[in-house]
Amino acid sequence: MDSVPEPYNKKSFMRRSHKRSNVETTFHMVKSKFGDRLRSKTRTAQINEAMCKVLAHNLCCLIQSIYELGI
């Protein structure tokens, strides 16, 4: 299977597909938790707001993991 070009390599495709699936799942979780719209007007404020949503999501995941794993 080494002679197959990279775009048609099944292992490579599955790795990228799994990463994309994880990203889409994370976006869905953030949007469902904090809404799918940004309220800020300026680009800088929008970036900060989006980063805060991601930070809050990561904290929620961390707290849930701590609770579930009893750490």
C-alpha cells in the first residue's frame, strides 16, 4: 500500500477523518453549551470571546473528568 499516493491512502484518510470528527464534536459541544453566536462587535473582541468559550469548555471537560475519575 506504500505505492498508493497520499490522498488515496486509507490509513492517512482515516487519521484525518478521525481528527476532523473530534474537531466537529468539540465545536458542537461549545456551541450547544454557550450558543452559536458571538455578541462582540470588533474582530479582536470576537476572537477574545471565542477563546473564552473554548477556555470555559476546556474547564468544564476538566472538571467533569476530575469528578468521573475521582482525581
